[in-house]
Amino acid sequence: MTIRERIRMTRAIYNITQKDVADYLGLSKQYITQIETNKLTATDERMEQILNAVYSVGELKKQGRLKEVLEELKKANENNKTKTE
């Protein structure tokens, strides 16, 4: 099983969306889709980062904290974008 397949399978097990993972990492949903479907190459480090994010998001969902954490991350990402502009 490839790491791409593990990402997709683990995401399915936790019943989380590509958007959830993308939001957690500050990436686009399309990027996660392209990674999972092998339409985009990524470093081994990036692939591991995505897989680890899937586990983290899945565990947050199990704890009932997913929405709260994603909102906090979204605000932090917006603040970072504002600072760099």
C-alpha cells in the first residue's frame, strides 16, 4: 500500500474530508485531492506531514474538538497572511 493509499484509507476510516485535512495544514482541498490521486508529486516529508495531519484531525474529531481547532487554525492562517502582505 502506497502512502497515498494510506492517506485516503485513513481519512475514510476517520470519516474526515479532504477539506478538513487541507484546513488543518493551511493548504487547499485541491492540493490534497491531487496528492491522493497521484496527479501531483510531493516530497516524502510532505506526504508524511499529510498522513500525520490525517491522524491528528481524526483524533480531534473523535474528541469532538475538530471544529474548534480548525477555526483557530483558520484565524491563525489569516493573521499570517495579513502579516506577510
